Amino acid sequence: MNYLIALMVLLSGFNLFVEPQIEDSMIYFPTKEIAETPASIGIQYEDIIIKTPDGRNIYGWFMGRG
């Protein structure tokens, strides 16, 4: 019984102190800057823009079959 209480205290401490410190490294935060393109590894591509029915734009790359 005492080991269950110790385990609960240990897990609670982890959740309170350790997890918040490493949480940001576990979540992907995208940026607007493009760090690399397919051209940086020798792949030809075209920039494309897809217009959605609600007026938004989806940006992407079209890479043909090589």
C-alpha cells in the first residue's frame, strides 16, 4: 500500500514539475518562414495556391514524377 502512495506522489511531482519543462519540445509550432524547399535537395517543384470555397488560400508545392 505504501508503494502505491509513493508512486502516486512521484507521478504527481512529475506532472507538476517535469512535464511543463519538456512540454514545448513535444509540440510542433509551425513558423511562416520556409527554412528549406525541395530545390535544396535537388527536386524540381512549383509553388501552388489552392483557393478554398470560403476564400482562404492553401499554399503548397507540386512535385512532378521524377
